[in-house]
Amino acid sequence: MERMFRNWDALDANGMVDAFSRHAGSLAIGTDPDEWWEGFEAISAMWRVQFQEIQSVGKLRCDIEKIVAWKEGTVGWISGRVI
């Protein structure tokens, strides 16, 4: 999660995409109820569009407030709150 937000700060879309699992069950949830992307292909496509939009308005900085991560067997999940 920390690496993902460093990539965000650097506007590095490839690095952001690299931070996500290629597993078909991967899920990215945004801040809006309609921001729900399932699977690596959907997640990577979303980030590439998001970074193009961010670059057009200038840099957006995110500071990590809290990270929560869990693992059970071969499954893991993580969430981050940024300010």
C-alpha cells in the first residue's frame, strides 16, 4: 500500500498497476459507490485513465493516515485511508 501511494505521488501509472495482484478476484474500491473494479484488467485500465486525468489537472498529493492489512492462508486484503 505504501508503494502504491508513492507511485501515486510520482504519477507513475505503471508502478501503480504493478502494485496490484493479477488474480482474477482482485478488487479495487474507490471513494464513490460506483467506483468498484473487479479483476486485474479492469483495475489496470482504470488506473491508466485516472492518471491521464490527474496529469491534466496537476499533481494530487495523498498522505497515508491508516493502513489495515490481513492475511488468512493464501488470501490477503488491505485497505488504506489517505488524507
